[in-house]
Amino acid sequence: MLDTNRIGEAADILRNGGVVAFPTETVYGIGARAYDEQAIRRIFAIKARPHNNPLIVHVASIEQVDSLVADIAESAKNLMATFWPGALTIVLPGSARVPQVITGGLTTVAVRMPDHPVASTLIRLLGEPIAAPSANRSGRPSPTHVEHVHRDVGNDVDMVLDGGTCRIGLESTVIDMSPDIPCILRSGAITIDMIQAAIGQVTLHSPSNSTTEPKSPGMQQRHYAPNFRIIPVPRDAWAQTLDEWRNSDKPIGILCHRTAVQDESVTFYRHIPGTDEEYGKGLFAAFLDAETANIDVLLVETVKEQGVGIAIMDRIRRAQAIEKDNLNES
Ligand code: TXA
Ligand code: MG
């Protein structure tokens, strides 16, 4: 049940310049009043987030978008009508009202209307947009369970609103509407196919083969480096991979999905059966739980890069601590 008293308390905290962690359907966020520069600065400090990595502004109505952006093109309106409330962040030309601390000096602003009763009630009770990055310290996986929020930033925020487990578990799709052909900067549960069905051709930004400056400054930063090595395992390669690793003297972990690997003797074992959406929902929580198990290596089942599988493989690669230093956001 929705605890509107507690959400009301959180709205008061925001009104008074505070910072609140709250659930959305994707991942938890740490929010502040979008127009409160000092509170926004505190979010950057709590996350130890580089100042050039801009924040998403969360709204509960289209009227709130009007105050943040200079112009909404027809195609962007179409995206809002089709996917909002939902896991799609739309990058638009920002209005002069948007504080520079939010945009990291860019002329654009990223906007999203979350599809979660706690998030939308909080924005409505505050009556204003809320700027919020994911509720993890920079370079950590985004929290999808309230316990993980408490563990990472719980002591530094003024309140944590509990929404249990996030329904999607992967951060929102980010689409930049400024190029002639809109560009997906970050993949998520709203897929390229779904977006193309709504507005026609879009491109998928690929950090690894891009020769141009990354559009999303967050894509440049050091990727999430877990305290174990990640070995991606295609579903038909489990037997062979386990043969290679089972006799190593290192503590290993298994994260499997379509294949119910029969090896619960390993130090960490998690099986997330079902659809790729269900796998995506449990992925970050599995990484965070695996970290506390003190393993050296996590064998992670890969999925086909189609549908939400594109976002899942993107997050697995970012977590993979490969040498390239250009993949992650915070
Ligand atoms: O699902 C989500 O999007 C979650 C929930 C809390 O809404 N938020 C989230 O925020 O993941 P964050 O800050 O962790 O990721 C925002 C991403 C970063 O990669 C950032 O660089 C990009 O969006 N971004 C923000 N503003 C941008 C802009 N004006 N232009 C391009 N990229 C932008
Ligand atoms: Mg983040």
C-alpha cells in the first residue's frame, strides 16, 4: 500500500533543500528539487560523481516538461505519448531555467516520467520536477532493492523511501532527439525496435566503435569494476567453461539464466530463470550479492542481443572490467 504520509514527509524534506532516495520502476534514484542547485550539488558529492555527468530530471506531467525544455519536436511528443510514464529518458534542448549543475554545462536536458506510484506521488506532492541519478555511488551498480540503497548511500541521504524491488531493474533507455536521426545513448527495457515502431529510424550509439565525442558524458567514465572478474558464458558453453574453472583454486560464482547449471558447490550461485526481462530485473542485485560472497570470478550467462538483451549485454560488458576506459556511466 502506498504510504502517502511518508511520501509527504519526503516531499517536505525536498522542499526544504534535502535529498531523498526513492524507487522508480527501473532502479532507485537519489532526488532533489531540480531548481535547488545546492541540493543538486549534494547529490554529486554523495555519489562522488564527476560534475560533467548530467542528471535526469523526473516529471509527473507534461506541463512540468514545458518549464524545463526550450522546444518539444513532434517526434519527441510522440515518444512521450507512446512510452510515458515509463523507462524512456528523452534528451531535449534545455530551457534557460534548468540549472547548469544538472546539465553539466550542456545545452540539452534529459527528462523522464517514471512509472512508479511512489516516484510519481513524490513529484506530485512536491509539485515540481525532481533531478535524480541512480542511487549508487559513482562506479557502482544501480540499486534495484531497497537494502542495496541503504548499504550504498543510506547514511548520506535524508530519507530512503521503500519501494521493495524495482520492476525493470535496468536503467532507462536514453534517447537524444537533437540529431536529425535520433540516437539511443543508453539501451534499456524500451528497445530500439519499440522506438522505431513509434517514430521511425533511430541509431544506436555504440561507445566501443564511436569515433566522435560521446554525447552522453557519463558514457566516458570508468566502468563499474566489481571486486571479481566477469567471464561471459554463452548458454551452450556452460559445460566447457565449468570444466575450465571448476578445478581452479579460486572461489568462483555462477549467474545462470536459460541454463539451470547443476553446480551449487560453487561459492556463489544464482539462477534467474524465465524471460530476458526477468534476467534483467535481477542482474544488478546478483552482481551486488556476488560482491559480498568474496569470489574471484563470476561466470555470467550471456543472452542474444535482441530486445532487452541489448541492454543486458551492455550492462554485462560494462561490468566486465575490460581494459578500455570508456564505457560506463554512474
Ligand atoms: O532509470 C533511470 O534512468 C534512473 C532512474 C533513477 O530514473 N536514473 C539514472 O540516472 O540511471 P543516471 O544519472 O545514473 O544516468 C543518467 C544517464 C547518464 O549516462 C548521463 O550521462 C545521461 O543519462 N544524461 C543525462 N543528461 C544528459 C544529457 N543532457 N545529454 C546526454 N546524456 C545525458
Ligand atoms: Mg547511474
